[in-house]
Amino acid sequence: MEGKPLVLVGVGKVGIGIVSRIPGSARVYVDTDSRTLMGLEGTTVFIGAETGGTGTGKAPRKAYGMAQQERDAIHAALSGAEAAIVVGAAGGGTAAGASAVVAECAKEVGIAVAVFMLEPLGFEGQSRLAAAKQYLRLIEQHADALFVLPGKTCKEPIETEPTLSQRFAAIENGLLDILHTFRDCLDHGLDIGDFRALLESCGRAQIGFGSAKLEQGIELAFEAACRRSFLDIESFRVAQGLSLLVVAPPELNADDLLRVTRRLEGLVPNASLDTHLVAVPGADALCRVLVISRAIPAEVEAPTPDSVEQPSDEELVLNGVNLEVPTYVRRARLRML
Ligand SMILES: Nc1nc2c(ncn2[C@@H]2O[C@H](COP(=O)(O)OP(=O)(O)OP(=O)(O)O)[C@@H](O)[C@H]2O)c(=O)[nH]1
Ligand SMILES: [Mg+2]
């Protein structure tokens, strides 16, 4: 595992495409399709011999069975790491079916494991969504942390309907920001033990990423994490805990950080907040913030295009703080006081 404590695991074509864009990490690629495994830097695990190496044709059950046959290879690819982050698109047969097996194998070799699954988009149909949800429940049984990323993020332009490729790019870039930040946290001093403990406390969770220049202040990055990403701040209400990860230059103003943590604590008086600060030197470095809503009930899912309702002009006001309203949250007529 190249001596790296964190291993990124791409499962299926989309998961592999995303993980292959995070250089500097230990990477494992799992697929039933032999073509997507060609020319990758990292460890490949081919699980598709039974279907002739041509994928599953969107059949998670087949992928689940084939991954079970390759458990030894999956164990071998993961062993040596301390934590794994598994990435895939739940609308794909391979990602939906094999990710649960990968998560189970990770636990068997003693690794903390988080799974990031992209939800199918609304137009892919109810049966695809239902199959994805079924396998997400299976993944949840094995993974320490499960982040289901909605098919829409607020990074899309609000005034125009995005094209399909813009929508995919927004989702992928949002996830890449999160994965880069995790990697940088570990590369710059976050204890792997703390990272493991964080993942192990997540359960079903949501995550938001925001960034701002040092001179703009950490609060701006925090607000962006709450309004422009995969985080529905309604989940704060039901989360059993919140985590704040801050990656910033050492010149970060301590009072500004205190103000952010006070704001978060004010938002969730009944949930515990744990904060991790990682200082990264660099004159032009950004302040980056990850906000994680931990241990939320499964029924509080991040909104998807399917759940989008009539647009409304309501503003989101939380404990007197206007966080601006993400498009999808506004459309879901969310109002929190
Ligand atoms: N982010 C992103 N998602 C995509 C893209 N194309 C398709 N998707 C989504 O990904 C799902 C398909 O995932 P894949 O990774 O191709 O499937 P797979 O895991 O390889 O599974 P198989 O069905 O066995 O090929 C679709 O249901 C879409 O929701 C893309 O370019 N980017
Ligand atoms: Mg495929």
C-alpha cells in the first residue's frame, strides 16, 4: 500500500474516473469491466471474469456475487492501509453491488471505511433509484461512514438549467474537493488515529466543502460549505454530532476560527462538535473547510432532483444566521429557525 495510511478505492467506471484524478494517494480500482482497468496507476482488482469482462449491464446483484468471489484479492489490495475511502456511482451495477463487499473486506482487514456514493439522477428512473437505495442500505451495514451525494449541487448556475455534462462536472468537482482535503489533512499532520475515529463516528452522514482566501476569512469558507455543496443543513437538526475540518495557513486568525465554531455549536446545541485544524504553510494557500453532519437517520436524505418541489423565495435563517439558500434547499421549501 506504498506506506500510505489512506487508500482511495474507485469502484465501477465513474468511481475509477474520480479516484484516478487524485494523484499522490494510494489507489485501488475495482471493476467488472476490464477496459476501465487499463492504464491506471495503482492496484487493479478485476472482478468480472464471470461476465467476460464487459461490466454488469447495470445489474448490482451480479456485481455483488462476483465481488464475493474475489474477496481475497480485495483483502490483499486493502491490507496495509489504516483507512479506505470508496467511491462509486450508485446507478451503476458494479459500484452499487461491489461497494458493499469492498466495505466488508475493509472491516475484515481492520481498516476504517467511508463510502461516497453518487445518487442516480432523476431521469434515470424510479427502478434504478430503488435498486440503488437497496444496495446503499447494504453498504451502510458494513461501512463506518456512508455519504450519499445527491445528483445536484449548488455549484451549478442558479439562473440556467445545467447541461448533463455540467451537472456531472459539478458533482465530480465537489467530491474531488472533499477527497483532496482529506488527503491534505493526512499529509499535513492530522493523526490517522483521529481520522479513523472521525470516520468511525460518521454512520450515515452528509458533508459540505467550502473554501476562501486567507484574507477573506474562514467564515466565508464555512458559509460556502453550508450552502454550496452536498450538505443539507436540515440534517444539523437530527445529527448526533458535527465535525469541522479546517485546512488553513498558519496565519489563520484564531478569533475567526473561534467565531465559526461558536456558530456551529449554536446551530446544534444538543450535538457534539469536534474540530480538527491542520495548518498548511503557503502564502497563497486557501482556507478550506469540511463540515460533516454525523449519524443522521437514513430517512433524512440529501435532496435529489426527484424531491425538488416548487421554487420558493423563502430565505434560510438558522439561529438568526442567514446562510443563503442552496437552490435545492430553497425548492424543498426548507425553513429553519
Ligand atoms: N459523475 C458522473 N456520473 C455519471 C457519468 N455518467 C454516468 N453517471 C452516473 O453513473 C451511473 C453509472 O455508473 P458507472 O460507474 O458507469 O457504472 P458501473 O459501476 O461501472 O456499473 P456497470 O453498470 O456494471 O457498468 C449512472 O447511473 C449515472 O448516474 C459521468 O460522466 N459522471
Ligand atoms: Mg461499468
